[in-house]
Amino acid sequence: MKAIELNMSDDIYQKLENIASHDHQSVDAFAVRKLEEFARAFESFNDLERRAQRGTQEKFHAAMAKVPNVPPMPGDEL
């Protein structure tokens, strides 16, 4: 496990402390959890970008051609 030191303003730390206390966590535990969530989201976004680069308009139109042309269900109208 690695340890890092973060320098932040007192008001930012206070905000983190308030949020963490609502979850009954320390600021450290809260920050680690949020950094983990950010890292997973970043990885997911990169994966999505890679998958999007494989797409083409032709593939999109082929997929859309498989969607039935029927009226929307009641409540789903625009």
C-alpha cells in the first residue's frame, strides 16, 4: 500500500470532513473510496472510447435497421 500526502485548503478539507462524517468515515477512508471510484470511471471511459473508435456509420445504420418501426408504448412518447 502506498501513502500520499495531499495539500489542500482548510475549507476543502472541512467540506470533505463534513461529507465523510455523514457516512461515518474518516476523511482518509472517504478520499480513498472516491479516488477508487474516479479511477474506475476513468478506466471505463477509456474503454468506451476504444470501443467507439471501432464503430462506423455503416455499423450504426445496420444496427438501427434491426429496430422495429413501431409506435412507442404509451408513456414513452416524446
